[in-house]
Amino acid sequence: MDTAALLQRIRELERENDELRSRAAFFQQMLENDLEIHHVVDDRGIILYMSPSAEQVLGYRPEELVGTSSAGLVHPDDLEQPARMLQEHEQHLGRFHFMEQRIRHRDGSWRRMEVAGKFATSPDGVPLVLVYSPDITRRREAEEERDRQLRAVEQAVRAREEVIALVSHDLRNPIATVLLSASALLETAPAGALSPGEREHLEAITACCAEMNRLIEDLLDVSRIDAGGLPLSLSSWAVPLILQDALALARPLARDRGVVLSADVDADLPPVSVDRGRVMQVLSNLVGNAIRFSPDGGEVCVRAEMEDGRVAVHVSDQGPGIPDEHLPFLLERLWQGGRPRRGSVGLGLAICRGIVEGHGGSIRVESRAGEGSTFSFTLPVAH
């Protein structure tokens, strides 16, 4: 080989050497910063090799651990299985085994490690176990915190169900008794037997009892929605007929508020497959809200049309509108941050959403402050 070729070969070897050193440095850095420990023990559990990452994970320098017993790092309650397997090394030769262990940190705390060990022998026949141990402490802590929160949620759900059971059973009967008694007095009292003040008090009692019954039903509906959905009795209904009945029920309130009700319904709309009572409940809530928040002389319009293969119903008012920042939360239960809900605890719109979604539809709201609001929901077409 001539001198030029020899120099060229030397330069190539130097480049290869530099690349190997760079790779070695890279892998050394990976080992030192890894949150996974790699080590080798013999069949007595004596540590023969410990990766540099031990210092980051456990606080020990590798040279402090090499030559010591791995049992000194393992929690006493976790020693039995690995000790037995080391004694039976030949039976496990060539196999991988997995377990979870608590390993002592230098500061005295315990790290949760997922241990994977392969039983092998060195070239000169020494029994070995090649161990790979990622630190799963944070994962386990996160899982335990998740489980704790789930238990807390379950306890809260049970407590809520107990309260709802109390409200629905222990309160409904006495409220019904008071309502029946007050109504009977109003209906059966001879003319002139009740003074105007007494009659006013009895009417207030019946109104309050009716409101309490409505609140109880709302609480029960929320509970049913949380339990997996409201029970629905589906049948085929003509949309114009449902809207006509809903508007008829709302007209007395509209007259008292000086609000005009109007309807715009496509005559060719197909029938829908719905629970009529539940859809009437949605319309009663949306139309009632629209009337309450409309100005004197304002108009509430109910429209129905086809939209993406479903019947869409829109309830529009000329009220004060809703700020943009409140719109994402308006259909959440107990939300009171939108327009003020007089005489409400904030369950009505959440129940409307539960009913509509129970039918496989969707509900949305569009509004601008000072320009009124439109609530829209979709219903499935009957087949």
C-alpha cells in the first residue's frame, strides 16, 4: 500500500473512531439520564452490574451497589417471590418473568418499580438474571389518586341519590297532601266563606306546592339522565300538532306578559319518532323562557324545518340576549351565569339537553347581547 493510500485509510479509521466515540457518549448519556434501571445479578442476588441511571432513580452511584445483595434494596414484603425464583434458576432459564417491587431510595422512601428479568448464563456458565426496571412510581401515584377521586365521586353520587330519594319520597307525599287540602278548600268553600286575604293565601299555597312538585320532578329527571337516560315511549307524531299544543299551553303566560306567539312550520315536514310528553316538556321550557325574557310587545317565534335528515325546531325571542362568554355553559346544570333565571335552580335547560340527546338529537343556542336568542333542537324522523 502506498503512502497516500495508507494516509487515506488512517483518516477513515479516525473518522470511524470519532463516530464510535460519539455514539458511545450518546448511549452513556441515555443510560445516565434514563428513568429505567438495567442491572445484572447472579443466582445469589449479588449485583454484578448496575446502570448509571441508578443514581437518578434511586440516589445511589452504580459502584456503591455493585457487589452488594439486591435483597437489601427490596421491600421485605416483596422478597419472597424473587428469592424463590433465584433458588430455582435452572427451571426458569431462558424465560422472562415480570413483577412489581418496591425498591428503597437512598433517602429512605420507596420507589415502585416494574421488574422484568430474564434468566440466563454467562459464557463461562455463571447463572445470571438480566433485569430491566422502569420507575413507575408516578404512574402508580396517579392511578391511586385517580382511584381515590373515583371513590369520592361514587360516594358523592350515592349521597346525591340518597338526597333525591328523600326528596322524591319523603317530601312528595306531604306536599301532595297540602296541595290537595288547599285546592279542596278553594273549590268547596261556599261563596263568601273565604275572605280575599284567605283566598290569596290558599292560592299562594297551591302555587308553591306546584312549584315544589316541579322541582322534585326536575331532580328525578336529572337523576335518571345520570343513570343512563330518561325512559322514552316513542311513537310517530306530526310536528305541527305538537307545536300547536305547546303554543296553546304557553298562550296564557304570553298574554300576561304582553308577548306575541307565532309559528312558522313547513307543511311538508315528515312525522317524528318521539316521546310526545318529553318533547312537550322541552318546548314548554324553551318557549316559557323565551316569553319571560321578551320585552312587553315582543314576539316569540317557533319554526320547524328539515336539517340534515332530521326535523329541527327553533325557538327565537327578542329578549336581551346572552353574552358570548356564557353560551358554552348555558346548557349545563345549575348554571346561573347567563341571563337571570327567575324562580329556577338552573336544571331546566340541562334536562332539555338530556331529553333531546335521549332521542339521538342535539340542542344548541345562538345569541348576541341585545339581539335576542334562538334555541334549536333536532328530532328523528319516523320511519
